[in-house]
Amino acid sequence: MGKKHHIVFCTWGVRTRFYSVVSLLIAGLIVITIYLTGISGWLNMDDFTTHDSASDGNIGISQCNLFAGKWVFDKVSYPLYSERTCTFMSDQLACEKFGRKDLSYQNWRWQPHHCDLPRFNTTALLERLRGKRLVFVGDSLNRGQWVSMVCIVESAISPAFKSMNNNGSLITFTAIEYNATIEFYWAPLLVESNSDDPVNHRLPDRIVRIKAIEKHARHWTDADILVFNSYLWWRRPKMKTLWGSFAGENGIYKDIEMLRSYEMALETWSDWLEIYINRNKTKLFFMSMSPTHFWGDEWGDANDQSCYNQTTPITKEGHQGRDSDPKMMNVAESTINDLRVKGLSIQMLNITQLSEYRKEGHPSIYRKQWEPLTDDQLSNPSSYSDCIHWCLPGVPDAWNELLYAYIFS
């Protein structure tokens, strides 16, 4: 900031009192313009600033934008864990296990421009979580972040002192010695929907109960740290919306434009948080959208190319893909700002820009295939490449390093 102010005043000079007054007036107008723009605009991928939360730890981050930076190849310190030794690795994310030979995606470290992320201290996190619940709520991308967190943490715990319990939509990892749990709850649309089954949720006609969240929320309302996401499952022009019960005969169904239905769902979510969350206990986080890399023309390849066979990140600063929807994140940010006005402290973690660079970080074809592949698919790997989720170790580890920094902020 000091450098920017120096440039402004040296440019105008102070030759006369008249020009000094004019300079100050113009500078004031610039400051006001920037301020008003910051209020009304969506988070610019690079310029999103940190929200200063209550200080209860030993990491000061309020003066640093952790979300603006670059990826640095670091084969000394990364990965934070081994895919092969993580007891609870998911076959959807285990790219090395399913044949990927180039493993450099595991060695990239996120480096903010003007500061350093704190090194992840597993023991310190477990002590912070002693007697507490850390719960991730959302879709398979949030589940990937949960798997990443479990893999980071479980390496420091002996087998006799850790366990995993799968109870439908809720999966719980327990660090027994610390009486701490790291949990994932499947709720891809946050509100209730016909896609709430954690296994059988791929339905052609997606329906949301836009005003109903109790079925989900009762599982996580008393958590100490809540990490939400909801984005990918809304990506369709319209969403069939239900007022009433799935079991009832008098429900009202209506196709609603996606952005409006997303806004209504987040209103239901925020109303629940406002009423039921203990402001003195629970830390709240919302993950911004995770980008995809399906179209090679976004980074200079042919349009029919995808994340398949990509081996290096995108280096163009500020790169944005077409699948990232700023309007949706504007809705999320507006909802979060309203919650803050109502007295809830909640932090949006802007993972979007840093993830935009990582076109090589997806599983592509190197994951478990749940259905047999056709000859046409096998002849064109890009056609069935997974360019949505992320290999582990990989990008979600950086998301958790950001989360770690805020937990200790």
C-alpha cells in the first residue's frame, strides 16, 4: 500500500497550493470510488481480501491477501502426505493408484504474493480440535477436501487411536486420543433435495425443497467448525423447486431460473444459521467455487482437449475459465455479508483463482470407473476425463492450508 501511495503523490507533485488541493480532492475521489466498488462488486478473483475474524490464536493474517499468489514447485516440502499410506484415501481421487505416472501435481505449493502460509502443524490442529467437531458440509468437492484433511491429520495418529464410521450421509473420522472428529455430511445443494442419497444421487430430474434444511442441519448445528460448499450441483439453466413434501400429494412444483433458486436456498441456509448457530462457539466457513478444466482453448490448446494429459499449471495470472460463474459467487458473498450484519462471523475462502491455474491437478482418466467404459470412450480419453475433482495429494491440500490459517487466526 505504501508504494502505491508514493506513486500517486510523486506523480502529481506539490508545486503550488492550488495543485496540492486539486491532488487531495482527486485522491479522495479515487479512494471513495474504490470503496464503493468494493461494496457493490463481486470478489475479483485476485483482489478478494481477508475478513478480519476475532483473534483467538497465534497467526496474524488480516493484513495479507492469502488468495492472490502463484504456485511454486516444491519437491522438498510437498506433498504433505503420501497417497499410498493414507488409510482413508478415496478411489475417486487416488490418481497414482489408478495409473497416473506423472506425479508432479503433488509437489506444487501455493505461495501468496506478500506473505507465507503457515506450515501445517498436525499436532497443533489436533490440540485445537480436542473435544470438538470439524464438519465439512456439501458435495463431492467438499468431500475431497475432507479426505485431504483426514489424510493430513491421520498420519500423525497411531492405528489404535483412529477410526472411521460411515453412517449414511454422515462420515466421521475420530482421533480417539483427542476426542476430536473430522466429519463430512453429504448435502450437495445444502437444502433438501432428491439427490440427498450419498450413493444413488444421479437423477435426471433434480428437485430441491427450497425452504427445507432441517433434515440436514440437525446433524451439524452443534459443530465447532463448519465448512460449507454448494456450487456444482446448481449448474443448470433452471432448477425444479418444490414447496411441500416429497411424500405429500399437495406439493407445488415450479421450474425456477438457477440463480434465483440458488439465492433462495442460501437464504434458507442463512436463516437456519442465524437462529441456531452458537455465535460464541462455532466458526463458519464457505468455500468459493471450484473450477473445472474441460476446454483446452481456455489455455491455448484445441477446444476438444481437456485436463487429460496436462502436466503443468496455467501461468497466466488472473486466468479464468468459462465454467466459473461470478454471478453465483456474488449471491454467496451477498448472503455471507448479510449474515455478518446479523452478528455471525463467517469467512468465505476464495479457492477459485488459485484452483483455476491447476489444469493438471484433476484425475482425468486416473480414477476408479464406476461403470464399464465403451470402445468410443476408450478411443477418446478426453471424453470421459474427470476434470471436476482433484487428485490427492494435490490442490485441496492448499485449500486446507488456507482453512488451517483461518482456524488459527
